[in-house]
Amino acid sequence: KVVGSGADLVLESFNRTVEEGAQYSYAQFIGRHIRELVDPLHRDQVLAKYRECVESRKPQHLDEELSMQGGVHHLATTLIPIISPEGDVVRVVAV
């Protein structure tokens, strides 16, 4: 789950299986800005999809290639905005 908006999107939690091939432990991921965690080559594209999800209040699809465990892995992600009763996007869930 990601909380915040715009450039201030912060990772709140994630699937712990990602930790197995990542350069950070679960504890090191939590509270970090998405821009810090995304490969610089894809950062603008990924952040744009999160912004679009927040602004449109509609799910967005994101295809990424991640370098993990010595190989490149394809990741298909759907970003889902979670909207409060007041109408604000309070987090984005990536599945």
C-alpha cells in the first residue's frame, strides 16, 4: 500500500515475497518514498501512473521489468485508489 500524493507517495506495506529478491529488507522499504525505490530509468513512468490513479480516482495498469535475483522479471501491476467517505484518495493498493 502506498500513502500520500504526488511526489510524496510513501510505501506503507507490501508483499513480503518481494523482499527475497530486493536489495532492501522489509523494514528498510517501509516509509520510503516510491521515487527512491523505483529504477531511475522507469521512475517518471511509474510515478506518472500513481499520479494518474490518484487524480482520476480510477485503477491504472502498470507493466514493469525489475532486476531481481540476477535476472529480469516482468511485473504486471494494477494500481487501485482507495477513496475515503469524504472523497479523498487515502492510499493506493498495487496488486
